[in-house]
Amino acid sequence: MAAIAKPLPQPTPETQEYWDGLRRGELRIQRCNTCGRGYFYPRPFCPRAGCHSRDVGWITASGKGTLATYIITHRGHPAFEAPYVIALVELEEGGRMMTNIVGLEDLEPANLPVGAPVEIVFQPSEEDITLPMFRLV
């Protein structure tokens, strides 16, 4: 039986800087120059209610944050070896990212406390896309 290819994201003009940064080993997010808040996912305006400024720019984030929530997937996509963790990470600079938590041998809720500090791990793929994963610190 042939292996199923992992689905990979397709960069767009709005997200190209984010994907280029990951390939360089940098987590690039956007920050609003009007209200000063960082945000993720990339878009040409601030998502903060009451702001919506188009005066935004790119910054290199620290790659640190906290685990906001997660789910341990036991029956997921056939291209991925289950179980695996799908998580929402709150970045230090602002914004939240959907990602995976890696580096745990025992995937039990007791080992994944909400609010735990995390840091980015850059995972290159064969298709010239680097994926952002996180691990507990």
C-alpha cells in the first residue's frame, strides 16, 4: 500500500514572508503599528476590534509562548502517525497559532498542562516548506 502524502500549506502573497521566515529559522508575525499588538495569521490589517489599521509590519517573534489548549488526536489524518497533539499556542508577542506539540514520549493530559511554557521547533519538509511545531520548555 502506498504511503499517503502529508498535506502541506500553499503560501500566498500575504503569507509568503511568514513561510520564508520559517525556512530561515525565524518565526515572523505581524504587528500593528497603530495599537502595537502582534497577531497571527498574516493579513493586511489589524484584527483587533476598534483598530483595524492597515499600518502593519512584520517582526521576528521569540518563538516562545504558552499552551492555551489542545487535543490529543488518536484517530487523525491517515498521513500522520497517531496519536499526536493539536494545540493552540499563545505567543509572547501576541496572537495565537494552531500547531502541534512535539517531543513528548507519553501523550497524557497530565503531561500537557494548560498554561505551560512552550518554544518553537522548526520542522523542514521535503517540499521546501518548514513547519512550526512547539515543545514544552
